[in-house]
Amino acid sequence: MNISGKCSLVIKGDGLDKEVIEQTLGLAASRFCKKGESVSKVIGVSPFDVWSYDIETFSTIGIEDAIAELLKRLVWLLIF
């Protein structure tokens, strides 16, 4: 069986500054949309700004490993 998905860190709000978030977290957004932009035909228009960073999951990397990888990329923030 071929399983795929995403493990994501999502920040939602009004007036999000993409560059400030990326600089603070040290991660480039996988997706970013401003309030009122079309997200997809299914979801429609976003009611707020959305910044997200995704780790792809497949049959070769399970959800636990994807979560661990996401946390590993963020743990440096705790050091400072």
C-alpha cells in the first residue's frame, strides 16, 4: 500500500509577515496565503493569513518520523 501525507506546522492570523516568520523560525514556508486569497476549489477563500511548513510523509517515512523531523528542525529555537 502506498501511503502519503503531510506533517505540518501551521500559523494562522491576520497581518502575518511571511519574512518575519521565516527569519524567526529559520524555515521557508511550504505554503503561504493572505486573507481573502483562494486556497483551492474545495477550501475556497482563506478567512485569515496562513503560513505553513510541511514535512511530506510516505510509506518509507511514517508519521512518527515526520513529527520527529519537524521537531528536530525547530528544537534550536529552545536553545536560545
